[in-house]
Amino acid sequence: MNRDADVVIGGAGIAGLALAGLLAREGRSVVLVDKAPPPRDRVCGEGIMPMGVAVLRELGLEPESIPGHDFQGLEFHTARTVARVPFRPGRNGRGIRRTTLVEALQGTVRDRPTVTAVRDDLTGPVWEKGRIVGLEGRLGRYRGDAVVAADGARSSLLRKAGMRFHERGYRMGLRLHFALPRPLEMEWVRVGLFSPWDVYVTPVSEGELLATTMCDRAAYRRIVTDYPGFLASTPFASLFAGARPASRPLAWHHPLFVPERFTAGGMLAVGDAGGGIDPCLGTGVSFALATAREAARAVAAILDCPAGRPEAENAFEAWRAGLFRHYALFDTVFRSLVTSPFGSEALVWGMRHWPGTAAAITRIVAENAPWHTFPWSSLLRPSWN
Ligand SMILES: Cc1cc2nc3c(=O)[nH]c(=O)nc-3n(C[C@H](O)[C@H](O)[C@H](O)COP(=O)(O)OP(=O)(O)OC[C@H]3O[C@@H](n4cnc5c(N)ncnc54)[C@H](O)[C@@H]3O)c2cc1C
């Protein structure tokens, strides 16, 4: 089974589907290859930040029409302190079940005659004259004028292209959905910093919550056999009273790594393939969508003007590296705080008493706002309420 197209995309998760949807709107021919039947479920917090909601709109999707639940900010809890950090008015996030989001993204490519979806386990890139010109699978070869790796964390395509990664450890993630006995109007994602666990509770519909917990392997072993029992022992217990599990529990160890570059042999890396940020920031899906949008621009430039390929690839590389740098700082600081009881307490105490600073930092993270928008004067305005 050999296929040629303008663009070959390896991986049809969030990033691969979003990219295929954007390219299909321009009439580009796309071969989209994935080894698993969609919609593939996986561990996720399922809370999409305002940055990701904005890209869904660019894809022509109305986020409100995708079954889910809006949230207007984050509510941080420790055993002693609570701090609410709102997004800007009108910039909601949205909790959407992962499989529902994948189905919505599939809708953007379904019935597009220029998109061919193929089920195949990709084994590596196809090189020609020092460039990647396609992808090889167990069933065939797929050649394109542009090639994109969207095969998720630990991208085998990038590794096979000879890319080296800086490993930054990993954290375990465990998730379970709960159907509530009565509808709950929960307009905040609750973040419980109960070190050694951080617990993320996202409303994914009026009657359903997702609880995802991240921790190290030793702490994971203590909760995996009775996850509902663990949740009932936290300050979030009342949320789950009378609730019944509404999905299969899923666990995963999420690798934290950064590749040396975000392009290899001309192949662009999008989504988790281009580096693993700690999920505690809740930005992975937004990253996947935003990097797909940027890759769509680079691919369009390459296809329209093949002579401009190096500039287009370099522009993508520079944009992606800037995005990673922007978030690597938050990732390192936030992860080191939330994995210690003292750090968690200090963080939530700080958020409670410096609400302007907390809202500004949240805006920089959730909307990818530039640092120069940070209001330094907010540090001089603590609130002791
Ligand atoms: C515990 C946890 C909590 C999280 N919480 C949040 C959150 O609240 N909000 C948020 O925005 N993000 C969150 N994330 C991150 C988010 O889930 C990911 O960043 C996002 O799913 C990345 O999408 P992707 O398309 O890059 O990768 P994926 O969705 O993993 O897609 C990769 C695709 O590539 C395919 N593939 C892989 N290898 C091959 C191969 N050899 N051949 C063919 N196909 C292949 C796979 O089958 C898959 O379909 C969380 C992640 C974890 C682990």
C-alpha cells in the first residue's frame, strides 16, 4: 500500500487530526497514518485552556457545540488553603472528554476527498538525498512534499530520524470519570495539591467529572488499587459522594523530555512528539492544537514555494523552540513546588494573597500571553482577605 500526497502526517491524535483538518480546508492532499483505531482513549486531564479553545475556533469548530463543560478558571486547594484564579472574562476553558474531542476533530477531515486515513504501524522515516521524503510502515510507504511527526510522546519517528532527547524524568498519571447522582454546576477546574499527589478534577459535562491524579511511581502504587477510595480521602471527597465510575481507569507514565530540535531532516514535530511538558500545566492539548496551526502555516509555505523550504522550516523551529522555552520555566517551577508539601502550601498561599499576580501568570500560561504583559506592580498589591 503505497500512497503519495502533498503532506504525510504520522499519528492521528489531537495534533495530527488538527493539522489534517487545517490542510484539508486549503484543499491540500494529506495521508494521515495511525496505528490505532480512532478515537483512541488515553490518560489526560481533559481541561482545554483558553489558548486551545481559540485554535478550535480557527479549525472551524464551535467549542461550545462540542459536548463538554466550560470552566472560567482554576481553583487550587491544599489541605488548608484555597485560591481561585479566574481567566479573563470571555476567555473560558472547556472540559471535553478526550474521545469526544478526537471525534470532533475527525469530523473536520471526514468527507474531505483530499484526506486519506490509513491504519498502519509506522516504523520510521524514508530518506532521500539527506532529507525525509516520507514515512515507512509495516504495510506500505507514504511519500509527501512535506512530512510531519505527530506520533505523541517518545516519538519513535523523531528517534528513528536520529534526534536526541534530553530526558527530564517522568510522572505517573491515573484517570477515572465519574457520573454524578445529580447535575453539578462546577465552573472551575479544581486542582488539589495534596503532595505527593496532585489531583485535577475537570467537569466534562453537567453530570460528569474526570479525576486525574499525577504523582511518582511509589505514590501511584498506593492509590492504584482503590482510586475512588483515595479520592474519598482527600478534601475533594464531597464532589464524589454518591458518584459512580463512568469509564475504565487508565494509567500512564508521562515522559518529560525535550528534543534537541523540533525538525529533523525537514520533518516537523507537532504536539507531544516535540517535547513533553508536565501535564500539571494543563496545556498539552492546547500545545498540540497550536503547534498544528503553526505547522500548517509552514507546510503551506513549503508547498507554495519549494525554494523557500529552509526559511519555512527555520521559522517553525524558532517558533517551537520559543514556545518550549516559555513553558519550560513554568513547568520546572510549578512541578518543583507541587511535588513538595511546603511548596504546594506556599504556592496556594501566594495565589490567595496576590490574586492579581496569580491571574497574570495564569494568563501567560493559559493564553500563551507574552511576558511583557506581566503587571509587575501587582506584586505590590497583596490582598489579605
Ligand atoms: C496525566 C495527564 C494529564 C493531562 N492533562 C491535560 C489537561 O488537562 N489538558 C491538556 O491540554 N492536556 C493534558 N495532557 C496532555 C495531553 O493529553 C497531550 O499533550 C496531548 O494528547 C498530545 O496530543 P498528540 O496529538 O501530540 O499525541 P497523542 O494524542 O498521543 O497522539 C499520538 C498518535 O500517534 C499515534 N502513533 C504513535 N506511534 C505511532 C506509530 N508508530 N505509527 C502510527 N501511529 C502512531 C498514536 O496511536 C496516537 O493516535 C495530559 C496528559 C497526561 C499524561
